Amino acid sequence: MKPYAHTNSKGKTYYLFSREQKLKNSDKTITMYYFAKDPENKKGTPVAKVPEDRVVSETKTGLLVLKKRKAG
């Protein structure tokens, strides 16, 4: 599967991946999303599209992050 690709305002393309992370003091496992420069990232699982409850945002430095979508 090809990961979701997003180009930031500086013209660099990043690819969306996810991985499961177990919380330290709990038995809970959460899904962490992150952007990588390499579409063949070995550390995570490619994500084909942005989850419906999230939106892609860009910091002042051009770093891409996923934020929770505002209700309403």
C-alpha cells in the first residue's frame, strides 16, 4: 500500500505512517501517526488516507502534524 503523501509550503513531500505504542504505566495501546520523508519507512505501517477525526496541519517551520478535528 502507498502511504498518504502531503507536500508542505516549502515544497518537501512527506508520507504518513502509523505504529502501535504501549503506554508505560498502563496496558493500553495507542496508535501514533507520524510523517516521514522516505516513502519506504521500515519503522511503521503506511497509512493510505488521513483518519476522519484528524486534519493535517503545518508548523511555522514546515513540519507536518496531525491534529484532532474540531467538533462542530
